[in-house]
Amino acid sequence: MPDTAHRRPQPLRAAIVYDFDGTLARGNLQERSFIPDIAGMKHADFWMEVKRLAKLEDADEILVYMHLMLDRARAPVTPTPA
């Protein structure tokens, strides 16, 4: 039996796959859970806010929605009414 007590453990490998452009699944993955659960918004409200910010800042909508998702994920969690 080989002596494994003195071997360094090998680092684990992991991959995170995020289908941000809808090529792997129908629709946007963020609409299924992120927007309602993390952002705390309805889909339509989220995308209206993206369009508003993109127009206001003369920015690309993809970059704006990614930024808005980060902002919402970092925001303090507020309890939802039961």
C-alpha cells in the first residue's frame, strides 16, 4: 500500500458556467432566479431600469445589466412580505 500521509493534497478544480447570452438555455438564466430572488425585482421592472440607465449613461445595455446585477447582489437583503 502506498504511503500517502506525506503527500500534498492536489488542488480541486472547479468551473463555473454562466449562460449570459442565452446560447445554452432558453431565455435568460438571470430571469429564472437572480432577478426575483437576489435583485428583488420583477423582470419587466429590472429591464426597464436597465434601459433607463443605459440611455441616461449612453452605455451598452449588456454592461448596464451586468453592473445592475452586481449592485443588487451587493445591496443589503431586505425581507420580503409574507
